[in-house]
Amino acid sequence: MTEETDGKAERISDAEQAVMEALWEESPLTAAEVCDRVSAARDWSMPTVKTLLGRLVGKGAVETEPDGRRFLYSPTIERAEFVDRESRRLVDRLFGGRAAPLIAHLAESEALSDEDLAEIEALLKELRR
């Protein structure tokens, strides 16, 4: 989803993200197919999934295409774009727009594995080139 003219893109809730994940994995899908993919883990009914799909269509994150008596749903944004936007919101909201305090917090709370640290070190080396 691209930023709208006022600079604010509508946020996708955690529940809506579960639906988006199903659509990013495979699309287009019918509402029933989306329900099949998300209902086992979430215990959602078809009306719940249809409500979430309707919200996502309203936000412009999903588009519909008629297919006989049903609709096919497809994402209008890439998963990477969503991750970029949500990551930026997290850093802005919790860490004043700076990534270093986020990394420091993760390190202090022992949330980083040795593998994570090695990946961060490799990334920093690559960025400095």
C-alpha cells in the first residue's frame, strides 16, 4: 500500500495480517479458500474472514475480481512493503526513529542469538563498504 496523499497509510491489524499472509502465500483466493488457510490456527468462521477481507478491501490492501457468483481476492501490496512500513512504524513509535536503540534493547534483553549477532555484524560490514 503506498502512502496516501496525507502521508498516512491505514494500519493493518494483527487479524488482518493473518489474512494477508494467506494471500501473500497464494493468490488469488476465494473467501472460502482464505478461511480454510487461516481458520484452523485462529478458529475463525467464514463471516469473520469475510469481515476481515472487507476491511482490507476498504483499506486498499486487497482487491477483488468477480469470478462467477464469488469473488477472488488478491493483495495490492507486497509483503516486503508491509514489513518495511511496519518496521519503520515500530522504530518511530518506540525508539524515536532510531534503529540503534532497538538493537541495544534486543541485545540487553538477550533476545539476540549468536546467529543474529553474526548476521548483524555481516550487515554492518557490508553497509560500511
